[in-house]
Amino acid sequence: MILNTFNLSLKQIEQFNKYYKFLIEENQKYNLTSIIDRKEVYIKHFYDSLAACFTLDFFKINNYCDIGSGGGFPAIPLKVVFPHLKLTVVEPTKKKILFLQRLCDLLQISDIEFINQRAENFILNRREYYDLVSARAVAVLPVLLELVLPFLKVGGIFIAYKGSNYYEEQKASGNALKILFSVIENIYEYQLPENMGQHAIIKIRKQRETELVYPRRYAQIKKKHL
């Protein structure tokens, strides 16, 4: 099985099976993913989400927030494998939040908070709070940094899932990292099984509290990132 690398229990294997079936059933209603082939979903969504296990000890993580969760990647696969995580999923599209709520009921996973807001609005409630924040297929890295880093407590980690062309985004992020008192700690490059793509996870650690002026409004961030 494609996910054997992660030493899943029989219960977790069944949860991923249910996840796949429910994703495909609901995809016509919610437009969650363009990937519907079973093997591709397992590799490009499930395996890719869990690849963070190779660069981070999740047993040391307590409060975890995923920004722009969409179909639940990477947050829900990680929650299945590490059920102790106190998870917050932030997704601005209401129908996707409804999908995620129904999915988690089906998988019988709990201790999840569903936030139907944009990140720059939700930050008012959770500043300097999380041990870990993730984002996958949300925005370019310089934009993400300003949206995400204010959520992290000092010493917290942001993991950004990127494709093989991450280098340009990394290069453009130097100023934002400096202003937001953070540093790239590691870049984990990996090949998906069956040659389905070269990806990278950029691991960023927050060193000091973020100034209160950040994040700016999204229109400002997008118009001119730090």
C-alpha cells in the first residue's frame, strides 16, 4: 500500500479509505479537487500531506492550525495519523467547511475547530497562539508569511508545502522573514511515489513576537508583499 511508509494502524487505513470515497462522492458538489483517480489521490494528496512527518516530530506539537484547508489537505491526513493534535482548520468557503465537518464526523475524529473566515480576520482571535501552522496550495511564500506567522507563538513552526519550483518564492521571501522575525530552518525536498512529482516542505521557525501592524489587509499584502 502507498501509505505503508507511515506505519498506519488498521483503523487509520480504513479512515483513509473512507476519506477517499467521501471525497470523490462529494467532489461533484463542492469542487474540492481535480484529482479523482484512487492512486493519485493517495499519492498527491494523502502521501504528500503526510510527508511533513519526515521533517517534524508531531508528537511534540499540541495546537495546530491549517490555513486554507480546502479538501482537508494536509490537516485531516495529519490528524488521522496524529489524533492527539488540537486542530483548527481555517477555510473561507462555507461549502468547503460543511464538507470538512461532515468528513470528520464520518472519520470519527474530534477536537477540531472549523473556522469559516479569512486568515487575516481570524488572527484577531488567535494571535501568537499555535505551535504549528501549515498551508498547502494557498499563496506564494512571501504572502503566506505575513498571513501565517502572526498565528504562531515564539518558537512555533510554519510548514509551507511547495512544488519543485519553490526556489524563486524562497528568494523573494528574505525581506518578509527579516521583518517578521523568522528564519528558514530546513527545506525538505522529496519525490512522490511512482514519479508523481518533486515537492518540497519549507520549515520556518518564528524567533520573536510579530509586530501588531501585521498582517495587513489581504489586498495590501497581495498588491505589495513585504
